[in-house]
Amino acid sequence: MGKDFTSALRPAIVMTILFAALLGLAYPLAITGIGQAIFPVQANGSLVVENGKVVGSTVVGQAFTSDRYFQTRPSAAGQGYDGLASSGSNLGPTSQALIDRVKGDVEKRRAEGVSGALPADLVTASGSGLDPDLSPQAALAQVERVARVRGLPAARVRALVAAQVEQPLLGVLGEPRINILSLNRALDRLR
Amino acid sequence: MTIQGWFLILAFTGILLLLAKPVGMWLHAIYEGRRTPLHVVLGPVERGFYKLAGIDPTAEQGWRRYAVHMLLFNIVLMLFTYAVLRLQGVLPFNPQGLGAVGGHLSFNTAISFTTNTNWQSYGGESTMSNLSQMLGLTIHNFLSAATGIALAFALFRGFARHHSPEKGPATIGNFWADVTRITLYLLLPACVAIAIFYIASGVPQTLAGAIDVSTLEGAKQSILLGPVASQEAIKMLGTNGGGFFNANSAHPFENPTALTNFVQMLSIFVIGAGLSWTFGKAVGNTRQGWAILAAMMVLFLVGTGIAYWAEAAGNPNLHALGVPGGNMEGKEVRFGIAASALYSVVTTAASCGAVNAMHDSFTALGGMIPLFNMQLGEVVVGGVGAGIYGFLLFAILAVFVAGLMVGRTPEYVGKKIEAREVKLAVLAIAVLPLVILGFTSLSSVMDAGLAGPLNKGPHGFSEILYAFTSGVANNGSAFAGLTANTPYYNALLGIAMWLGRFFIIVPMLAIAGSLAAKKYTPAGAGSFPTTGGLWVGLLVGIILILGGLTFLPGLALGPIADHLAMIRGQLS
């Protein structure tokens, strides 16, 4: 056993250093170089720039709480959509805190005049707290309010929502969804 | 449940089975040390490493030497990462200006990544600099995976090589050659390709830190970037699971589309599935490998079906509020119910632990499946290497039990299974229940343990049980409501992860050594056939009974009690 141990010392230390250089520095830095060269937009966070200002990322969600916009899902990331503190609520199915929170959101939607079954994603927190999407149903449930606040015909807003739906890849992979930043930017352009 | 959801599950399974043979063949070439097309580029790197480290790759090792070299390498790697984390504040590539990682957290994290667990007591974005992510953590994602595969190779050689009259007992390979070849000819090139695909799909890869954004509503948002894609690629392929961000693969930057999600699930399983084929090839009968994969797929599809059903059925307490349908708490819209349920089963069947939805917020039974998968020892495909060697421990017990039941000679792929192998297999398998149940019980009565859970009632108990299960099984996923970044949990989980990794590996290597010292026993009329449907059924039974039964009382106190409360509307 003693000889097994002493014969392992040099390889263990040298291989740690060599692999650290290869896998911990050369590999990620090479990928960074390749990414920055071929896909600079995605590699830098798919940022959306408007009038020279960064207004968000197409990949990561941002908070929309105003009645003028399509509102995002509840978020447990920091105070909501905190890009430095991604998190789900981690509340379990029998949690009083979960049910109280959902009840509050349901009542808010009912006060806006939404009747019938509420889309689940509209009143539940996502896994990351940074979900960029809503289901088409959750967006449609907000059409009346947005149209009313903005003084737009509901039919035009509804058509805008329909145009923003991303269908599953090849019809099967993923869920129908709407990127809320993209939808709300289109909404701002609507006159 | 929808037709589209089931189509996803079956398409995933089908593609996985199609990939098993080609990946298995590639692994077999590495197992035998054959030349691959990649040797033109990477061959000099391999030889250079051996030269600098003073390694003779042709020097065969017995099981003791293989074990000691493996252990010492892992200990040095762990100390290296501990040092990187403790010195984070003075090291470069730290755009957010983060300070040193605390002592007990560094201890926990260094063990976590060394053991292929990747349990995250830390929130990635608020704790780890870019250098720590790359140099401290990414290297373990490669090397803990390579170690796992190397150990599987060692066990394969125990079955495939025989005592010979001239040379005596057979050896089980050279640890350094195995680890180096697996890293250079499999993990690294595959990760380069996958990382570039991830970047194209929207995963960031930069050395910059956070970007300040003024949102459409005029608020400020900081969006953290970093070298995410390079880590993401090996995080899945090596069944590591430690995310760049706190929310792991639920975070849109780690997993931006349904396609990246699909590729991630395949990456988690593909090497494990391939290794089943490699095992069959190594012992001279690929049907032996397919039989193992068949048993794995039975357990996988049953688990997936239950988890998908439970999540699609949803939470009656939300239904009562006028929110019908499946459970979307903790899930992302782009994945929905089916892809989230499937991912949760894949990540816990394998020893990955990446999550694309928060398991803590699953329905009671939906969350029980990931828990149970880990308690079975993660042998349903399993972690890279660890899955197949864990599975072979059950196979040894299965032939033993079969021998007792029908009076056949216990033999498996040409080797007589005798008392020593069975004892060692039981020793390895007993680690899981002993440590999981021991530490969970302790934490359920200690104040420091009870301070952890976020949720109250049975679900809080589930959080503790899940944590130790995940730790000992080297999974790394969590019922993340548990506040685990405390001295108590960091220390106890660190110990649990170490026991769960190396206290299984050492008896397993001893079995490899013991088998390699045996003569080849050709299958005769008295041998129990280990390729057909009967064998697959026996394997599934042994895994469920020996692996699962021990945990039923614990499951009754946690998820099952939680389920009963859920359907009765009892909140806590």
C-alpha cells in the first residue's frame, strides 16, 4: 500500500495542474473566443438595444407590473425578476404561503374582469424567476385590460398577441409561448 | 397529459436507444486504448501529459493501486478547488468583485464537485467569480465524470479479463490512461461542439460580468453574464449538474429553448446508455448490455409516467381557486409540464442533478419520483460510469438470488459469483440507506437540522430527506427550499457526499480485483441465462426490493403524507 501511495503522488499533483490549465482555462477561454467571433449577439446575452440604450434581453425575462403592459408571471427572484438572484418560490403543494399568494393573484385578475378558468402560468412563479414567456392563454387573459388602459380596440391587441405566438419547434418540441418583452415592445409601437 | 407530451417522452427514449450503440462503440475504443481519428490532434497532448507527470500508460494496475491512485488524484483536486474558492477575492476574472467563499461553504462545494454531486449550497451568481466557475468547478465536471467512467472500465475489465496459468490474476487497467483518454477523446471534443450549439441558441459565453438594463417600465435590472456555455456543456454530459446560476437549467441563460432542453436531457443519458453497450462488448456479448439497458428503460418509463401523470393532474388546492390544469409552480412556460416532468426523471435517474423546474414545488407524488430514483442508487442509466457500476452491483446480487431460488450456479458473464463478491456488493449498496436514513433522522430531531426546511409539515421532512438522498447518491438536485448554507448542513452533507461516492467505489474496485483473479467459467446448462426477459424482470425486481424497500417508511412520512394532505386540502 505504501508504494501505491508514493507512486501516485507525482501524477496526482502534476495531472491536477495540467488538467486545470487545459479544462479550467484553455477550454473555457477557447469557447469564449469562438463564441465571441461567431455568435457575438448570443454570447453577450442577446441584448435588445433601443435608441442606444440596452432595454433588456430576448432570452431573460424582465418585470412588467404596470396595467399598460402585458404583465409577467409572479417571480421569486429577489424582489422580482432580479438578474442577480434567480430562484423559484420552492413552496410545496400544501403550503399555506403558496395558496395565499395564488389567491391574491387570482383576486387581482378577477378585479380586472377576467372570468372563467385562469391560465396556470399567470398565477404561478416560474422556476428561475426570470421566465421570459407567457402562454398564449395567459396573454389573451390580459387583452381586455391592456386595450382599456391604452384606449385601443381589443381586437387589434388580440391580433397583436396572436401574431407574437411562437409555435413549438417542428410542431412538437416545446410549448406555444409568447415572449413578453417582444410583445410589449410591439405594443408600444402600436398606434 | 397530452399526446404531444407522450410523443416527447417516446421520441426521447427512441433517440437515446439509437445513440446507445454508436456511443458505446466509441467508448469501447477508448476502453481498449485504440487509436481514434482524434489522436491526430490530441495524441501529442496525451503523450505530453504522461511525460510531464511521469506516467507509463501501459503499466497495468491491480485494484489496490488503481484505487489509491484514483483516491489521491481526487483528494488533490478537491484541495485545489478549496484553495481556488478561498482565494477567490484576490484572483483574476472576478468582474463582480466577489470576496472569498466562506470556509464551510468551500468545504462543502469542493467535496460536492469532486464527488460528481454538484450540490449547490451557494447561489451561483452571488457567490462564484468567473474564475471559480471555470478553474474551480468546470475542471471537476470533466474529471469527476472521467473518474466515474474509468472506474466502470476497471470493473468491466474485472469481468472481461481472466486468471491465466502463466500470468496469474489479471489486472484492471491504468487509472491515468483511462482518465486522460476519456477526457481527451470523449468529453472535451464533445463539449466543444455542444458548447458552440448552446451559444448559438442563446447561452452567454463571455468574461464580462453583469449588464445594467433599463427596462421598458423604466426600472433597473442587472443581467449577469459569464462563461456559461462552456460549463453548461460538461455539466450535462458529465452528469454533474452544478449550474452557473442559482436556478440551474430553469434559468433562461442556461437553457433558453425547448431544443437546448432536449439536447441537455440527451447529454445526461447518452454516455450512461452507451456504457451499457460497452459492457456487453467488453464481456463478449452485446446482448448482455442490451439486457441491462432494457431493465433501465423499464424503470425509467414507469417513473416518467408517474411523474408526468402527477404533474399534469396538478394541485387540487389551486384547482379550487379557479386555476385548473397541471402544476406550473416552479416551471418555465417554454418547457411546460411534460418536458419538466421528463427532465426531473432523467436528472435523478442519472446522477446529474441539474433541474429545469423546481422539484420542491412539484406535486407530492411528482416530487417523490425524483427522490425514489435517487434512493434506488441512480442505476437507471445513472451517472456516467457510476450508473453502470452501481447497476452491476445489483446484477451480482440478482444472480446470487436467482441461484438461491432455482438452485443454479451463480455466474455472471463468465465469472463465478462467490461469497466475497456478494458481501462486497451488499457493503456498497448498504451505504445509501445507512447514511441517508441516519443523517435524515439526526436532522429531524436536532435544532440545527430543523432550522433548514422552508415548508412546514410533511413537505418540510421531504426537504431534509431529499437533501441527504441527493447528497449520498451524488445527485445534487434539491428540494431547494431547504436552507442548506449553514455550518451544520454544509458539514453533514459534505460528509454524506464523500461517503456516498468513495465508500461505494472502494468495495466496487475490490470486486473488480476479485473477479479479475478468477478463471473464465463458460456458461453451461446449469447457468442462469442473463440476457432474456426473465433476467430483465429479475433485475427490476431486485432493484425495487433491495434498493427501494428500505426507504418506504421514509417516503410514507414525507411525500405520501404530503399527498394525502394535498388531496384533502390540508395546508401547513
